[in-house]
Amino acid sequence: NSGVKISAVTYQNVSGTSATPIAIRFRCSATAPCEGIKLYNVNLIYSKQSAKSFCFSATGTSRGQVTPESCLM
């Protein structure tokens, strides 16, 4: 668990290749969840394959083209 709270972070117009199969990973603290994360036009692949996203204790929104599909609630 972390004593640092992450909030109101925007990722916009991001594209590229991920070094791992999970291209979007938000692994936040259960006691200090990440909130207000925004994904706008994010396009990430993994070695010419579909990438995945993983979220734990993270909320936010996505707009536009977001690949892999956002896991934010």
C-alpha cells in the first residue's frame, strides 16, 4: 500500500509499442486509489499483436480511440 494518491492524470495522443503484453497498467493502492485518470486517443500494440490493459483500484474515463480497451471504471 502507498501513502501517495494519484489523481487527475491525462494521457493524450499516445501511440507506440509496449515492451510487455500489458500495455496499460494502473495498479493502485486499495487505501489510496487512483482517481480521475483520463485516456484520450491512446494506441498501443505489443509486438504486432493485441495488447491488454490491467486496472486495480483505478477509476477514470476514456475517449476517442483507446487500444487496448480501457479497463478504467
